Amino acid sequence: MAAQKWSFKITPLRIILMLLAALAAVIAVYRLATGLSTVSNLNDNWPWGLWIGLDVLTGVALAGGGYSASLIIHILHVEKFKPLSRSAALTSLIGYLLVVAALFLEIGRWYNFWVPFVSWGYHSTLFEVFMCISLYTLVQIMEFSEILTERVLTFLHKPIVKIMPVLLILGTLLPFGHQASLGGLYLLQVGRLHPLWWTPLLPWLFLMSSFFVGPAMITIESSLSGRAFNHHIDKQILRSFIRISGYVMIAYLAIKIIDLIRLGVFGYIFEGSLESNMFLLEMIIGVIIPIIICFSPLSATKKGLITFGVFTTAGVVLNRMNVVFTGMYKALGSGYFPAWTEWAVSAGLIAGGILLYLFIVENFNILEYDKKYQTA
Amino acid sequence: MAGLANSFGRGAMTNHFNDYKNTDVFLVIGSNAAETHPMAMKWIQRAKELRGAKLIVADPRLTKTAAHADIFARHRPGTDIPFLLGIMNYAIQNNLYHKEYIANYTNASYLVNPNYGFQDGLFSGAGEKNGKFSYDKNTWQYQKDGETIKKDFTLEHPNCVFQLLKKHVSRYDIETVSKITGVPKDIYRNVCETFASTGAPEKSGNIIYAMGITQHTYGTQNVRAIAMLQLLLGNIGKAGGGVNAQRGESNVQGSTDLAMLSHLLPGYLGVPNATKHTCLQDYIEKETPPSGYWKNKPKFLISLLKAFYGEKATKENDFCFDWLPKVDGKNRSHMGIFQEMLDGNVKGLIAWGQNPAVGGPGAQFERKAMEQLDWLVVVDLFETETAAFWHGPGADPKNIKTECFLLPAAFSFEKEGSVTNSGRWIQYRYKAVDPPGEAKTDTWIADKLFKAIRKEYQNGGKFPEPILNMHWDYDKPGHDEPDIAKIALEINGYAVGENKPLDSFGKLADDGSTVCGMWIYTGYWAMDKDFKVAKCKRRSREDSGLGTFLKWSFSWPLNRRILYNRCATDPQGNPWDPKRALFKWNGTKWIANDVPDYNSKIAPEKSAQAPFIMLPNGNGRLFANGLADGPFPEHYEPMESPVSNIISKQQNTPCASVFKGDWAKIAELGDSRFPYVATTHRQLEHYQSGAVTRNTPSLVEVCPWMYVSLSENLAREKGIKPGDEVWVETIRGKIKCLASVSPVVKPLTVNGKKIEVIGLPWHWGYQGMSTGATANDITPAVGDGNTSIPEYKAFLCNIRKA
Amino acid sequence: MSKAVLVDLTKCIGCKSCQTSCKQWNDLPAIKPQFDNTLSYPAETDGYTYTTVLHRTTEKNGQETLRFAKRQCLHCLEPACASACFAKAIQKTPEGPVVYNPDLCVGCRYCMLACPFSIPKYDWESVFPQIVKCQFCFDREGTHDRIGHGMEPACVNACPTGCLKFGERDELLKEAWKRINKYSKYIKHVYGEKEAGGTSWLYIADVPFETFDFRTNVPNIPLSTYSHDYLKWSPAVFIGGGALLSALHFYTKRRNEIAKEKDKNHDINA
Ligand code: SF4
Ligand code: SF4
Ligand code: SF4
């Protein structure tokens, strides 16, 4: 295996992705050199926009697949899910790398990015997010280096395998912190974030949704890579995997309803406003339909699984966007629509992530490893 | 100022800012104190807080002052006279005027020529002279018994001033006033009740006005109406009372005192007339009244001539009276000069701290007029529109031959000297910083300019004597700057041979033994015994509680803080309100909280006979026979008006100063092209023509855009949205600016007809950091019959989307 | 003792002296704002402006009138902005001012989002923008300090009408209520007494605060309470969670091993 050559197939789709990524890179350099106003439409009313909403808040949630898998596979040792572990970990790592990149572009005084490591604003939710994400990305890199060192820097492989359990535990624990804290960021928006979303339980809801979107992401991903790399995961495994999501979703739905009633804002759901419609959409697409699929024979079919994955993921994306945009719209006004450069950077980042994934999958033992477990 | 001088004797604010705290009811009319005199607002608010004072604001616009009003009366631009006469009528009808006061202190009791009359909007004596309307004032004179005027202290005689006044104002009942002004009746009644309540002896009412009153073809009569109302209610001479003309610039009072006017010499001495005053004797005989303080006029004039011509001025040569420039009866006011310039008769202009290219009426025409000049010197801080008239809109530099000079001047913080505020306080200020670059103080420029001109004349010229013999000795050895102290001493006055400032104009003489540049300031440069500084430099906060602050700076005349303050007590010397006693006669002498503006050495009953010491008869004038356009104010419509005058057949004042040419074009009554009433105004962010403020970044920031205020109603009709570009047109031209749509202006119901009003700030021009249309490009060049002040405040326009 | 300012909007004449003197004292650049129909320039505080005077037309006693309100940072007693800053670049000082230190600022703009009054602004045009908000003229050892030197803030010093009054918070609060109780014109509400747990700048007025779009739905507790209520779980979650996960990890691993062994044994036995 060591003698294996690096390979990377070039297809038309990949060329497009590369172009997108290259464009994003150029814009990113320009942004770092000239400031934020040159590439973004952010303003005093909307200090946070697409990059935070999509790349960070949504990105972290979706990349969260890693930790639910990790919890289930490595901590609870539900061995039948082992075939999913490496590809889940990879997506997650790439997801976080993108988040970190986006964050770096997002902060206005990027040369000061290290300050919070020494000047601890520990009373800030953002501090928790920052610390957690930094540590987690580090942990993930180390975790992943188990795979890397199978091929490069092989002398490190043994020691890494030794400390793996610690890394795994940390790697499961940390996301609990920042997934929740991302929701916690919006706790301060009390009275501004629309009551359909604002609740003191927001962190916990974020945590739950980031948890249940993990398996959904993995279903999508495995069906995609299944097609691309002929890496088929047993439907049964996936089905019981998404069941876990299903239970969490039921809990989520119940908590959300009880919470809305408790806060006396249940009525907003049906007031027919932009907010209420978006909320309904989010709940129906992202929670109710997936629950139905999950606990019906539909989930035994490939289509059903994919639908579950797509709907759940869309629901979570919608949820995050609703918190960042829809729910804040009344309070902050309509003064923001992302500039094309913002879109380009977001798209480019995702393109870059996909390219990285493809490269790694083609050159490292990701899917093979999973396959091994699958056949075992 | 003519309106005040003809009512009280002096053309100045009677009280002062700090005194506002003693007021019970304010009537602010034609002034936006909150924006133009924010510090005045401080004292208004103090009065509201301390004594529950009421604030009435009468203004076409909802101004920042109106925002604080207890009663806000929106009246149509140009209808101040009916508004004020209506209050007088109300006070008289309801017996709310101060009877004891008017009987003793005003000319209410004087009997007027029985042939005096008023009909169809004209006073008796209407006629024509030199092709111009004018009044023969014979019938306006008092009835006399030999030299003494006949009086009826019961005020019952049908020919007495009070009865004439009563009759004159009786036409201005609430209904009529409401119809003319557009103020709803209930609001107007409330105004009348509230302000007339200050007719009670122990109450003080204060009228504050500014350019909204004066800038009309009947501006002088507007002021008269204010002065009369205050006399009628007994509000003059009292703490918290007065007619308080808020001057438009920090030192405009100072420049008026020093005669920056075409018809005056320093200290309000009239400029001699070439035909009327052929020699000093002529002038003295014709211009010195037999009684009142002005009988000392020769002393003031001769001391002034001594200041001008020094040793050259001797008794033998009439103290060089012949060298004084004389007037020839033609209009030499601002508009008069520009008319001559348009006609090509004026060859050179020095615009010193003035920006007529923005500030003058029909400014576009004034810029045109400047094209006729051979040379132009502008002394200013920045390249103003005037300095840059040759590349303004519509100007073609290729065709303009005028040679232009711009002399950079120092700003007020960059030079030392005194400033006279509205309240007549002469306050000395020191230099804070050096002027930048080549900028020089005005005194330096004047000094160098004069010396250079004198040098030219040494080689001969027309009539060189006044220049060559001018007393000009202000050098300070070792300094480039002239010596301010020498100038100050000369203004203050001294005895020849002694270099010590005199402490009172009482010491001035008419024999050439005293020198005095401006008699009313005498004493301001004299040493204060306790503080060892010149009096205008004093800064003691010691006070009687009435805010007179007698040891803070120096107030002309003779440090009197409230003018005509003999009226603060009854004839026996008891204060009208013991809690605000400026004076009290204790049986043997006066207990004083102010400097008496009367002879305090004589018995109170005696001084009570002539409390207005500057007037020949010593009594305030409810009836004033000295003005060109009538002894009483009468309502006429502005020259441009959308409605006809409902109170008489006389549409406009017959005495307006009218000019010829495009800039003086006037829209006819009912011209459907120009259906809306426009008024110009200032706002706090900018100052005058904006020469300084539009070049100051932090002031540009707080108001960067020229705009027009229009009502929500009009905006809807015209499809204009906030921020839209609009054209504002008058018969003289059009300007483009942005629309501000808000209830700042609202349509008024005038005699049943809806009249829209729009407001235009006039601070913008094409130079500086913030540029914008010049409102004065479209204002009419037509002026008051007494002072020629232009009618900026009411004209007709149209507005449409650009 | 904590310094505060009482703003009595009934006295404000909209003269903007406070605004321009703030600019000058703090060496802030002047800009040329967009046209604003109310003639409030700039219409909001911005990346170059600590304070601006809002102009509003409103109705009182059936007649239109104008009211003005100076807007700037309220210097909360427990500022959400400071609680949101993860680099400690914004801090509440014992003297009262909430001050910003650009050297520590990362530029994440969470404070902008966190402030319930939308105060912190950003000088977007810069390459490395700073957060911009009123510093209460407190700049210890810096060139813009006044409070530290025992002076009142530049804006208070410039106000001609007594609309702004500088002093100790508890005394000013008492005075605010005294005025409210003495004159019937006032709205019975001291804005900033309770909002967001209390602020150092207090407002009283004779028109509803909504006139100036002052938020009136701000909770009466410090906003940071919400995040603290959540964050206080963090240590427990991390320690407890860590322990739990480790335990689970080893337990399930062991269980699986036992199960496997059982399987093996089973095989052998079979
Ligand atoms: S008003 Fe906003 S910026 Fe000011 S201290 Fe409070 S939270 Fe911070
Ligand atoms: S306290 Fe200082 S920094 Fe804050 S608004 Fe006033 S002058 Fe500006
Ligand atoms: S200085 Fe005072 S009166 Fe003027 S705008 Fe500011 S707060 Fe209002």
C-alpha cells in the first residue's frame, strides 16, 4: 500500500468545483487584504450574515455527524455501525476545517485571532464555542492522523493509536459543548429573535438537532459515495442508525411544543406571518416528515433513507437560517442581502471541502476500512 | 432696529439673556431661539422650571423652539402685525393692559392732531413726492400748548393716543386675525389670554423676536407692534420683560453700534446729508432735539470727529465736519448698492466677512451684478461664493473681467478683542490659537489697507485730506499687529492730553477736549477698582439673584443691564413685583440691583416723568410719528401673497423700497403658477451663508444637504416622496434641492382657503464641503420702507418633482 | 461609586452640541451622511460617530411637535456586549464606563449582535475595523480621558440646556424620580433604571420612549443572565460528561469483549 501513487481523477464536475474553490480563494485573499466592506454587504444592522449563518452555524451542525457517529460507535461501541465511522469522521473533519476557514475570513481583525487563547472572555458563549471548536478541530486532526499516518509519517501511527481512546472521548464530548453553545449565542437575542425560535432552551435544541442531523448526513453521504465509489452500506444498518435520530427528533418535537406552550407563544405558529410559515416549513420538513419516514416501512427503502437524509438536513439548514435571518428580520430590518462575493466564498468553501473529501477518499483508507467492517 | 429706536429711544434688545429666567410668559415670534440662539433656550427653560413660565411660539414652521411651546400658533408668513395687534385689542377690550404704566410712562395720554385719521388702509397725509408714495406727517403731530404737549391722563379724550390706538386695533378681533393668519380661533384666543395676563403689574411678559419679524416690507412696523404691545402691558424696563431682539451674529450688535450701516455714524449718530447739513452748525441745529438725552448729541459727534481727525479737528475748522462722508438721499443700503452695481455705477467692492452671493436677496442677480466690477476684494476665511462668483452657476469666466483678491482672515478664536452680544454685554476675549498660514486679523488687514491707501493719496488724488489727515496711530512697537488696547481706548474715549479711559459719557464735551470713537461704549475700557481690569474683562459671578451680574463684563450704556428700568417701579418707586425688584425707593434713596437708566439723584416722581431718557419727550411711544409708513402698524400683505388683504383695500405697504430689473420681479396676486407661500429660515447646524460652517467637517456632517420642507399633504398631492429631488420655482428663478416631508410645515386655512407653506434654509451655495442650492437665488429684492431690509420671509413659489 | 448621566428629554432642544463636541473630543472623523427626512444626521450612530441626536415628529395634546433624543451607549451595569466578548476587549469598569480596547478585539462583532440597544457599530471601511461606541470619555492613560481626570464627559459639558446631567447613578436615579413626581408632564418611567438590569445612562421623557424606537421589551434582568444560566452548566457537563463518556466507553467495550469471549467460549463449548 505504501507504494501506492497519489491519485485524483479529473472530471468536468471536479473542474467546476476547482474553479469555484479558486475563485473563493482569490476573494478570500482580497478580503483579508482590504477588509470586509469590499466583499460583503454586512452592515451595522446586520453584523452577522451569510458566512456566519451558513458556513459556521449550519456548517458546524452538519459536520456534527461525526460526533453522533463517534458517540454511537466508539463510546457506546455499537459495533454494527463501525462501517460508518471513518467516512463520518472525515466529513466532520472537513466540515470543521471549512468552519475554521470561514471564521477566519469573518473576523475583522484576523491578525488578532489568537487573542482569546490568552485573554479569556470566559463569560462569553462565544468563548466556549471558540475554545471547543479549536480543540475539537485539533482532536479531529489527531484522530484523523490515525488514518493519515497509515500512509504518511507512519512512525507516529502507534502512539496515536495509543491515545485514541482519550481523543475519542474528547472528540465526543467537545461537540456537545459547542453545538449547544452555538444556540447559546442567540440567548442574548431575547426580545429580538422571534419567539418561535428564542427560548432559554435554545442551546439544548441546537444540540439535539445537531445530534439527529448526524445520521441523516451520513445517509446522504453514503448514498453519494455509494454511487461514486461503489461503497454500499447495508440499508439495515442505516435504518437502525437513523432510528436513533428518530427518537431524538420525537423528543425534540415534544420539547419544542411544550416549550412554546410554556412560554405562551404557541399561537405565533399559525399567525400566517413570514416567521410562522418558515417555522412550520422547518418543522414539517425537518422533523415531522423525517419522523414519519423513520418509523414507517419507508425507511427500509433506499429512497426512503435518502429522503430522510435530505429532509432532515434541509430542516436543520432551515432552522439555522431561520435563527440567523428570518427570526431576526423584524428586529434588524431588511438591510442585508449577501453580496455575490459572499455567496462565492461560501460556495467555494463547500466546493473545496468536497474536493478535499474526494482526494482523501481516493488516497486513504476510508471507505475500504468501512467496507472491511461491513463484510466482517 | 428702527422700530425699537422709534418706540423706546434705542435700537437694542432691552433686557438680556440671563434675565429670561425672570419671565412669566414668553412670546417668541419670528425667532427660532432653540436653533439660532440655543443659549437663550437655556434661560427660557430655566424660567419654565423655576416659575412655571409659559412659552408661546408663533411661527409658520414647527421649529425646535415650537417643540417646547406651551402654546404653538402656526401663522402665515407675513401676518405678524394682525397677530400682535389682535393681542392688543384683546387686552384693551378685556381691560388687561397696565393702565397706570401706560398713563405715566408712555405717550398714551398725548393728544394728537384732530385731523389725524385712518381710512382704507392708509393714514392721513398720504400723497406723492418725487414720484414716490409718501406721507405728509403733519396730521400725525401732537397737540401742543406752546411747547408742552397736551395730555389727558384719564386716557378718555378721543384724540389721545390711547383712544386712537384702541380704535385702530379694534378691527383686529379674534375672528379677523384668525382669518388672516390661519391660526385657529381657540389657539389664538389662548395666546391672547395667556400673553395679555402679563398686563398685571406683578407679571412679566417677554417678547423675543429675530429675522422672522424684521425681514418684511413692513419689518419696522412689525417691531413697532411688538414694542407697543409690551408698552401696553407694562412689560418694558422690568426684570423678565422686554422686547428682546436676538441678533443674528455673535457681534452684530457690536457692528451695529459701530455703524456698519449706510445711514449711521458710530453710536447711532445719523450720517450727515450733503444738502441738509452743509456745516457742523447745520447738523447740530437740525439734529439735536431740545430734550431727552440726545440733547448731548453735539458732544458725542465732536468727540467722534476728534477720534477721526485728532489734532486736525479744531473748533475753527468745524472739527473737520466737512471731511465726513455725506449721504445724498439715495438708497445706499445693500440692495441700493447692488442696484447701482448692476447698472455699472459701482467699480469696486470690498466684501469683508460678507457673502452676498449667497446671503443677498435674489443672490443670482447679485452675482451677475458683481460681473460689472473692475475689482473685488474678499476678506474671509474660505473662498466663499462671493470670492468665487466668477465661476458660479451660470457665470462664464471668459467674459468676466473683474480682478479678484482674496485676503485670508483670522477666525474669532484667533484674535483678541471684544464682542458685543445681543444683550449689549461687551465681553473681552483672548486669542486661543494663532491664525493658520497667512491669515491675518481684521485689524491687521484694516491697518495695512489704510496705510497703503494713504500712501497712494500722498501722490495726490481726489479729495485726499480726510485720508491724509485721518488720526491713525495704533502701532505697537515691535509688533506687526496693531495695538488693540489703543483702539479700545479710542472707542471708549479719553480727555485730550490724558491717556486714561473716561468712565462715563457724561464727561464728554463739545469743545474738542475729549476724544471718543463711540460714545455709548464709554466706560467699558475703564479700570474696575476691585478687579484691576478693564470693565469688559470682568468675570465675577456675584449676583443679586436677578441675573444682572453687574460685575461680569460691561453692558452698554454705563453697565445698565435692563434698559428703561425706571419703569421697573411705580412712579413712587415701589417695585411692581417685590420679588423681582430691580429698584426700590426707600424714601431717601434707591436700593438698586441694576444700574439706573435714569437720573437716580432726583425724586422718583420726577424721574418717572421721563423714563425713556433717549426720547425727546421721555415717554415710550404707542404712537410714533417718525416712521415713513405710519404711526401705528397696519396689516398689509407681503409683496407676494396668495390672498388679498381682507382688512383694507390696500394690498401691500405703499412705502416698500422697490427696485428695478429681474431680481425685483414680483408675482402678481393670484398668479396660479406660484400658488404656495415660501419662507426662508436658518437652522442651527449652519451659520449665515455657510461660509464657515460648510467648510467645517463636523458641521457639514450634522447637516450636509440643502432641502425644502413641505407638508405631507402637499407631498401627497405632488407625488413627492421624502428625499426626492424637487424644483422650487419663483418668478425670479428656480432651485433644485431634496424634499423633507414632515409636519414641520402644514397647510393653513386662510380666510377659508387652504394655503400651503414651504420652508427653505438659505445656508447653501456652490463652494465648500457641502454644496447645495442657494435659496436666496429666488427671493425677491424688495425691502422695508424704513430700513430697506429685504423681504426674505414671505414670497410665492411652486414646487414640483425634478 | 459608579458614574452616570441623566438625560431629560423634555429639555433637549436638538442642538447637537453634544454630538459635535463628542466628535471633537474623541478625534472622530466627520463623514457626509445620507439625506435623512427627519434631519437627524447621521440617522444612527455609526462607525465614526459615538453619539447622534435623533429628531422625531410626534403628537402631543392633539398637535404635532418635535422631540429629540441623544443616543449613545447606555453603559449597562451588566453589559451584554462585555459578556459577549470572548476576548475581553469590552469591559465594564468600576467607575461606570463600559470601555473597548481595540488591541484585544478579534472583530467577531458578537457584541454588536449582543447589545440589546444596537449600540456597538463597526468602521466597516477599514481593513482592520474596530468596534465603535461611546467610551463615556474614559480613556485611562489615554488622550481622550475626561472621567479619569474628574471631568464630566465632553457631551455633558457642551449641553446648553441641562438636558444632560453627570453624577453618581443612585443620586441621579433619585433625582429622575423626583422630577417625574414633581411635574405631571413626565412619563412615569426611567429608561435605564431596570432595562437589561440597569444602565448608567438614564432617560426621562414626556413622550413614550417608542417615539425614538427605544426598545421597551428589553428584559429587566441583565441579558447575560440567559447565557450564564446556560454556561454555568458547562463545567458540570464537561466533567460529568467526560466521566460518563469514559465510563460508557470502557463499560461498553468491556461488555463487547465479554460478549465476544462468551461467543468464543460458546464456540469452544460447542
Ligand atoms: S448599551 Fe450595549 S454597548 Fe453599551 S454597555 Fe450596554 S450592551 Fe454594551
Ligand atoms: S460620554 Fe464622551 S464618548 Fe460618550 S457620547 Fe459623551 S462625549 Fe461621546
Ligand atoms: S447638547 Fe443637550 S440640548 Fe443639545 S442636542 Fe445634545 S442633549 Fe439635546
